[in-house]
Amino acid sequence: MKIPTLETDNLRLRPFSIIDTTAMHQIFNTKNVLKYFPGPRTLTVAQVQRSINRLLDHWQVKGYGLWALESRATGELVGRCGLQHITETDEVEIDFIVSPKFWGRGFATEAGQASLQYGFETLNQSLIVGIVHPENIASQRVLTKLGMQFAEETQYFGMAVQRFVKTHPEFLIN
């Protein structure tokens, strides 16, 4: 499958490449970026390479996945965003990680909106979830700005989380 490229006002959502490894390694290992994620708080270059390969494989298997976020102004890698399948619950989740260098500019919301639009309009998903750690207020704000509604406190990936949802009809109304 050819992974589509999307463009927003400030971002290009494009397929990951192995050449993104160094930049993603720096992003992942910047203080607080993985603070609310399960698993290790630092990643090796080899782990980041495997992660990129898994992201590309996800596209081939599911027909959707995570994009590399690139600044249209500078060409710099901003982070990642897109949709991924949660095997344990058979749900589609919106996921975003933005480098702290770009925090506060609305890039997660901008990329998230493009991802939701792709999920609902192109993939015809009926429901997309957002899973966020209860202390991750910034990501909760992004999900709310995307029109996602708090659904419940629950467990995912072995940790307590808040689950947000957005359904296809809501997307068409907003």
C-alpha cells in the first residue's frame, strides 16, 4: 500500500522513513516526551528503528497508521500523529507525540484534526478513541479541542487512563 501524504496549514503528514530515526530518537529521548507512556522512558536508536518499521508495517496490514509530522515551513520533523489499532480492544486510537520544541503551537491539534478526518471520511471509521494518562492535561486538552468526549476512566496497556471518544456522526456535525 502506498501511504498517503496529507497537508495542513503548517504540517505535512507523510510516511516515515528510516532517515527519520535520528530525529525521532532525539524527540523520544527529550525529557517528559514519554512521561505518560507505558514502557521505557528512554529508547535506543535500534528501538526507534524497530518502532518506525512497525509503524510502516501497521500501514500495510491495517491500511492506516501514524505519519511523520514535518513542518512545512522548515522541513523539520515535529513528531508523529495518526491512527493505530489497539489489538486488546479492537479499537482505532488517535495517537500524537510532538517534540517539546514545538509545544504550544497547536500542531498536535492540527495533525489530530487531519487524522480524524482521514479516519472518518477515507476509512469510514464509526468510532475513534483517545487514550490519555489522567495527569496528562495537555493531551486531554488536545482531545477536547478535537471534539472528543470524555467517556470513562479505565485500564489500557496495564495502566489507569482516561478514554475519550468521537463517533462518525459527531464528525459530520462538527
